[in-house]
Amino acid sequence: MAAFGCLQHASVSGRPHTSSCRASRLQSASHLQAPFLARHAAAKAGSRSSKCCVVQAAATLELPTLPIEEESTQNPAPASAPPQTQSASRKKSRRYRDMAGRVPDKLTLSGPIEAISLALGTASLKFTETCEVHIKLNIDPKYADQQLRATVNLPNGTGKELRVAVLCQGDNVAIAKEAGADHVGSDDLIQEMSGGMLDFDKLVATPDMMPKVAKLGRLLGPRGLMPNPKAGTVTADVAAAVRDFKGGKVEYRADKAGNVHVGFGKTDFKPEDLLVNLKAVQESIDSNRPSGAKGQFWKNVTLCTTMGPPVRVNYSALRDTSLAA
């Protein structure tokens, strides 16, 4: 409107009035800059003096001030609870709820043999389930001195027949076959694995074969089949390695949260045999305690079957358990 008035005055007088146009432009610019100046002053002064800054900016520019609403001193209404996701609202099966009613709650600690008996009592599936132990340790594996990876020989075996492949050459080929290896070879076996033949559960290699196995890292690594000295799968004594894995040697390692998961038998084992295997796992973890672990090493121990409810175990009672020779 100011610009339109300036042009109308110029057309009547015959010559433009520069002073009137300049004043109109300055007034328009002041109106446009007012919100920016108010926000800038409020940001510098803080939220409490934002009202004063707006009034002061309006007074400086000779603008009409608008009434500012007072901030509500009442607490805002609490936000509604987020809708429950499908996974959180998923109900347990009737079979699981029935089995969970037969075991104590998660706050009750049971003795080792009692916990094993309770876990065996929850095995109700048509196949032979695996007895598992889940251990929470006070470690942070992201630090090198708090990582845990080792093997343990279960005296009564795992109840599962492992298929073992051996990469070796020379006289070790006949030794590995005599020990009971399922697949034995060198370059020919590497060629078969490159083509997709992974019909085995453990891969043992002699140290001289490791440079050739390195090219299979992308194939074997994600499947947990890459030979590793810490796992006992890189050794010159291939016969002992094959016998150990066939007889019940298992590897365990701590995950990112410091948990260790080990299957230590089947539900068709006797409770006493499972106790012997569980004791072997406990002693192996204690003997391989990382140097960086501080304070209480064991947080909790839980037993369960493949699809059964958890049973908490008293670690002190497990540690103090003495087995008859």
C-alpha cells in the first residue's frame, strides 16, 4: 500500500518524491524485520525474557504490540502409552504355560541336581530336546582383556554325532581317516568346499594348510566353521582332535552381552550324567576367566530344554559340588 501510494503521488505531481518513497520502503522493511529481530533477541536473552524482547523490539520499531498469552503453569497432560507391539503382546502356548507352572519363578535358586530334574520334567515334545545352560558373566567382550572363547570336553558327550572334516596332507591323511574323520583331504577338499560342499559340523586343519584355507574365510567364517587355534581346530595332532570332537568336545564363547550358551546333553540323559557335564562347563569357564574381569564373575546361571521354561541355578552350590570319582 505504501508503494502504491508513492506511485499515485508521483503521477499527480509529475515527478517522483524520493523522500516519501524511501520512508515507505523503510517502514515496510521494519515490518518485515520485526519477527526476525524478536526471535533473535529472545534466543540471546533466554526463554524467560522472550516476552520482554518482543515488546522491546516492537517499541523500537514503533509497531503495535499484540497481547502475549501467559504460559500455562499446569503440568501438561501425560502422553498416552504407545500401543503394545505384536511381539510383546504375543501369548505363550498352552503347553509352555503348563510347563512353566511346574518350575519355580525366576527369583528362586535351585540346587544343581534339583534344577536338572526340574528341567527334564518340562521336556514334552516329540523329539529329544537338548539341555542348555545359559550363563550371564560380568564381562564386556568389546575389550580385548574381557573376551572369552574356549573349549570343554564333556565327559558324557553331547548326545549328538558330529561330522568332522580334516584338512591335512602327507601321513596325516591316513591318521585322520583311522581316527574316524568323515572327510579328509587337502587341495581336493578345499576345491569341493569352494563349490559349496559343507557337509560337516567341524573343520580341523593342520598349521601348514591354513594359508590355503584363508581364501575360504568368507564361506566358512559366517557359518562358524573357520579353523581357529582357540577352538582347538588348528592342530598338528589331527587324531586327538577328531577323537575329542567325536567324543563330546564343544566350543563356547561369550556374546556381545557377556552371555555364554552351551548345550551339555540331551533330555534322555540321566540327571547324574548331566550334572557331570554341567560341572565340567563350570570348571572350564572358571579356569578360562579373562584377566580383565573384575568383581563378581558369575551373575546368574539358567538351565532349560530346547523349548522349555527357565530354571535358575545356585552358582555357589554348583561350584561347591564334588563329584564321586
